[in-house]
Amino acid sequence: MELLISCLRAFLAGGALCCLGQILIDKTALTPARILTSYVVAGVLLGAAGVYGPFAEWAGAGAGVPLLGFGNLLYRGVREAVAERGLLGAFTGGLTAASAGVTAAVTAAAAVALIFKPHEK
């Protein structure tokens, strides 16, 4: 039963974030790139305000997968690196924290590019 509740929370949280993004695409003049960037910045700001942590704890994977989670990951990486290395950490912390996810995405994209033949529509 606990697993079902966790899955439901993740579905509701992730779905609400995606639904909000789709509404912004459909009802505003904002481009998808600006909306995506706004999600990352919102993740940074919510993490800095201490709001994202409790939300992520409640929502589980529904909060960790979308771009808000990426922004929060960047914030936490910079915060920890600044505490350890000082000002230099402001430049290296976000990259270090996000390196595993970025590497996985680039590797998967390269594998897909080798497997499938691109073509024009």
C-alpha cells in the first residue's frame, strides 16, 4: 500500500508540473525554451528558499525528474562546493553535481544516433 501511495504522489506531482508547463505553452506567448529555463531557475530559487526539499520528500520521483529537480541539483552542488572550496565552488559545484546525469544523457544520445539513421520529414 505504501508503494502505491508513493507512486500516486509521484504521478500527481510530476503530472502537475508537466500540466503547468503545457498550459504555459498553450496560453502564453512564452517559447518552450523560456519555460524550460524558467523551470530550472525556479528549482534553484525554491531550493534556496528551503521549499523544494520538503516538496521533493513528499513527491519522490515526481519532483526529482522534471527540470525543477535539475535546478535544485545545481543549487545544492554550488552550495556544497562553496562551503568546501570558497568562491571557486560557485563555478564548479553545479557542473560537478550534474555531471552524472549529463554524461548519461550524452551517452544515450550518442548510442541512439549510432543505431538509428536520421532522415528529413
